[in-house]
Amino acid sequence: MCGIVGYFGNKDSVPILINGLKRLEYRGYDSAGLAVMGDDQIHFLKKAGKVSVLEREVDDHVLHGSIGMAHTRWATHGEPNDINAHPHLDQEGNIALVHNGIIENYNALKQVLEKEGVTFQSETDSEVLVQLISKIYYKDGLSFPEAVQAALQEVVGAYGIVVMCKDEPDLMVAARYGSPLVLGVGEGEYFIASDASPIIEHTRSVVYLDEGEMVVLKNDGYTISQIKDKKVVYKDISIIEHDLEAIEKGNFPHFMLKEIHEQVNTITDTMRGRLQVDEGTAFLGGLSDFMPRIEHAKQYYITACGTSWHAGLIGKYLLEEFAGIPVHVEYASEFRYRRTIIDKDTVVIAISQSGETADTLAAIKKAKSQGALTLGICNVVGSSIARNTDCGVYTHAGPEIGVASTKAFTAQVTVLSMLALLLGRKKDLSKQHGIKLATAMANIGKDVETILSDTYDIETIAEEHMQVGNFLYLGRGVNFPVALEGALKLKEISYIHAEGYPAAEMKHGPIALIDDNMPVVFIAPHDKTYDKVLSNIEEVHARKGRIIILTDKKSKDLEKLSDYIIKIPQCHPRVFPILASIPLQLLAYHLAVLRGCNVDMPRNLAKSVTVE
């Protein structure tokens, strides 16, 4: 969602802040702003629109200061405009704040403050917090950090904040509850950010703030404490493993295309040291201490959002087939609010690229409160989900900058495939069958390379369909979630309406939409579902729909019925979903480019949804 950058040191903060905002653009936003401490005053600029708009404004003003903060806003309360952009200042102009999250009780707090004479300039919940801090600071005679802490104890909701005060210009305060913050530790300087991307070019040493923690930055160091009781917390410094190149586009026109191509390596990296081909199994070290409980669980729940939910659906098919354990897959936003029948014999698997998804974090807390074992699958070391689950497995996809997830999705499916293989081998899956699947998985990198080496057919399909308004994606069994994911990618970045369905369900409604203007993408591997999918293709052909077939082997039947065929390498049927996802990512990408869409930052979307 929103992005935060803060700098505390001896350098001019303005270029650091602007460049940091550019690093955070991938998160999605509609306005940007910054504030710096200079000449014993807080100077600020904020504008609706892109960071480039703010940068031009900054160039027209003389802004300097070695302490500063910046923000990209994704609107929740109040429309995207200059006034609602961050930073927000108190009515005296003495305290500045940037905020990610939602203050749920902002309206009640605002009414109290208005009765006490506070005048508000914006429609945001965030301004309420800075005015509250100001009221406490000037009324109660507390130090600035104490005033921030006192204000946060009155707040209900989620926040990641950075705040500074002109009356105490040699310190900066940051705090988090439900919205991530990372502290970068440099040589005589500190950085605060929503994630590590703005920090990595300055330092690799970071401290991840945990829920309910506050950090005070001073010239002689930093102090982390708990918001609720002021108890000082001592935390280890972590080292960022990826380098700056990982968050830059290189020679690719878009991050999304770069990340699609990186799947040649990221899928293999996720399996490295884990897949044991000769034994037909996998070793997942992050689960070792909990394997007896995982193995003997009576049921699994998989909870996630968006693309990660689609990965979870594929995981359900694999786990039930190989491990023979019932698996429920539920959106985290639904899981957290309804009655769920879970207990100590339940394993709850939470999947998230960022490891910060608000609904998924809430689902984990609920699961733990009911005695379930929680298992995290995420891509970001040190993320909230990684720290709050009992055990877990990291994907090794590297930083994913494009808002539409690609390499993170295939890495998640790869982890779930290894988990299913591991549990299957502990149960009834024979070594022979395990070796066949493990061998196929070991070859995925080469198969992805083959797909990416020739994308002419995909680009042709995109060129001939760039003006259509709807797509239908159909698959059966483990490839039904692939259809859902293909449709989601198209919606996300090309703004073409698309739906994914189980192929057999087409007759129960969607078939009414079929005409000669409706492209229908069939996922048709030559497995046990092939004959049934072929019958569904016949039904669309009879109604003159445009038929696009994604398959692992061309046949006369498919060539006769199709308008277009996308062929991928022949593979194990349980590896097929990973390989089939990549042409669908490319189709969505090329359609979006041809339609002039902002591929990496599609409208209204954010990379990491850290508020409910």
C-alpha cells in the first residue's frame, strides 16, 4: 500500500527521500510528499500524482535538511489530492507525520479534538493522529517520544508512522502496528522505510520492527521500545541478502517482464537444497521441528489473498492427492471473521509474497488463538508472517517489484509441490512415483527457458485481441486455479474483464456469453482430463467462440477446433500448472503493453495490502 521513507543523518535528506520514493512506486499510490527539518522549521511539499510531479516541485523550491520523511499515498479516507497527501502537520505546523494504515476510531478522536479547538485541513484519518500527538505534547508536558507513545495508546487500527517535531529537532520517532517498517542502520545515519527497497543502496544492515514497537532515532544511536509499556527491546541486526540489481529493471522495459524471465532461475532457486530427486522426496528445514505434528494433522487450512490464494488452491489438489489429508482453502479476509472449525490437530498454512498482508496476518493470529499450528510460506525474510508463524518455508523468488505477481506465484506453487511430495512420501506415495515427480520438478527451469525462447504465438494472439472487452479461461482439476490466475493477471494489468471457471461449469451459465467476439482460453494438458476438456472445446466451437488452447502436445483434434494453440513442453501432469502459468502471464503482459497500460503499476492496485 502506501510507502514511507525516513532519513536521519548528516547528509542532505531530500535526494535520498526522492530516490527512496521512486524505489517504492511499485507499491501503488496516488500522491506523494515530503517534509524536512531545516532552519528550525519543518518545510514540506506534497502533490497528487506521481513522484515525478513532486520532484519537479522540489526542484523549484530550496529544500534542505539532514532529517526528513517522505510518503506515497494510496487513498483510503479522502480523495487523492494535494491536501489529503502526506505529510500531515498539526495546526501549529510544528509536528509532521507520515502514516500507512487506517485509524479505525479516527472519527471519535476527531470529534473530541474539534471540541478542544483543533481545526482540520484534510479528510484523512492520518491528520487526526498528528493533531492528537500535538495536543498531548503541548498539553501534558511530555517529551516528544512520550507524547507519540501516549497518542498511539488511544488509537485503534493499523499504522506505520514516522513523525518529527521542530521543538525537538534532533530526533525522529517511528512506530508500527499492523503496517511494516524497517530500520536501516548505516555509518552515523539511519533510514526508515516500508520495506528494504529504499534502504539497500545505502546499507544492508536492517532491523525489522515488530508489532507494537517504536524506535527513537538520535544522534548518538537508536532505542526500540514497546508502545504499551515503554519496555526497551534489544534486537539483532539482519543483513539484506539481495543486491541493488535485483530491484532494478536492467535491460527489460518493465519489471513484470524481467520477473517473468527470472522464473528460469527462481523456481530452481526455491528447490535448491530441498528437492531430493534420488529419494523422490524433499527436505524443508524450516518445518523439521514440527514435522510430526504436520504429518499427523487431521486437516489443513490454506489461507491467503489474491494470487497467493490461487497458489493455495493448487496446493489443495496436490496435498489431498499425495498426502490424503483434507485441505480447506479460504480467503484470509473471510477466514478471520467467520467461525472456523480448527483446533490443535489443524495446520493452517498462510501464503503471502510480502509476508505483510494484513488479512493473512489476522488469520494467523486467529488460528494460533484456537490452538492450530501455523505454517508460513512467504518471500521476504524477516517479514511479519515469517516472524509470527510457528514454522515456515521461504520462497527464493527475490524482490518482486511488479504489482502483478509472477515469479512469487510459481515459487509458492513450487513450495506447495515440495510439501505435498514430502508428506506423500511419508504416507502412501511410492518412491518410484516420488522420483518421477521430483525429476520433472528438477527440469522446470529448462522447460521455462524453452517457453520463453519463443513467444511469437503469444504475441500474435495479443495483437489480434487487444480490442476485445472480455476473456474466459477454462481448466479442469489442478488447472482450474491456473485458469483463475490467468484471468486475474489479465484483469490486473490490461483492464480487460476476464473470468476463470472449471471447464465443466461453462454449461452452468458462462456458455451464454459465447459468441464470435468471445476469446476462450482452454488449459488442455494431455492428462486424464483431456477428453472432457476436448468436449468443452467442441461446445465453444459449435457456438463460434474464439478458441485459444494451451497444451503440452498438439493433436489433429486440437488443431481442427482451435483458432490458436500455445504449446509448452511435455511434463509431469502435476508440474504442468507451473509451466502453464507462464504463457498466461506473457499473454496478459503483451496485451497490457499493446493497450498502453501501466504494466508495473496498474491503476487502483497496491503491491502489498497492509490494511484491511
